Amino acid sequence: MPRTRLSICQRKQRFVSEDEAVRAALAATIDLRPYRCDRCGQYHLTSRLKGRRRLPLA
């Protein structure tokens, strides 16, 4: 898995828990999924799904 670029990590919103990130992803108007950042150790959201499952609708 490729590393998150530091410049990208610094620009993205951070979520302390996966549950918090999932709630934010489900509330968005586009398909997003959370992932754990290998730079900061917290969670970010991405719109890249490339072979990943979409989150189930609430």
C-alpha cells in the first residue's frame, strides 16, 4: 500500500476514531471511505474506491 504524502496528510481533516470518520463519510454527498493514515495514525476520508467496498448506507 502506498504511503500517504505528508503534504496530503497535512491538508486533510483528521478523525480520531474510525467510527467518527465513518459517520462523516456517510453524511457526505459523495461516496467516501475512511482509511488510517500511515503518517499521522489518525483517519482521513478518500473518494478513491479502486477495488474497495463502498460503505453501506445508514
